[in-house]
Amino acid sequence: MSTECILSDYLDHAMAAAAYDELDDGTFAGRIPPCKGVVAFGTSLMECEHSLRSTLEDWLFLGLKLGHSIPILAGLDLNRQPTREPLDAM
């Protein structure tokens, strides 16, 4: 698995775990169970999926900024602290 696009890969794996329900009024609700609180709604399944991905992106970026523990998905661990090379190594 390539980790060149770790955020994109993470988002793709999270979306693959999404679950959708059709509500009584014909609209849709979507959630990503490993990512607590990531829920979205839409008038169509496609709209719900788009809204869910947008919600996931916001949830992920805010969680990273605030230092929240992000669930590990498909071996992608976004909780690790970055390693930095000394500037004189460049």
C-alpha cells in the first residue's frame, strides 16, 4: 500500500466503512462507525455520500488540529508525531 497520499487514502478507507439508511421520508442518513460523530443526511444517496465525505474531512482536520485520537484504519495511523530532519541536513 502506498502512503504517498496518506490523507486521501485514509478518507477513502473511512468512506468504505460508511453505512447508509433510507429514512421513512425517503431521505438518507449516513455514518462512519469507526469515526464517532461523523453523520450526514441527504435527499438522495449521492447527496448523502457527498455530505458525509465533507463532514468526515472537517472532522478529521479538526481532530488533527486539536490533537484528538484518530482511529487507525487499514493500518493508517494519523496519530504519530511527525519526524523532522535538521535544517542543515538539506
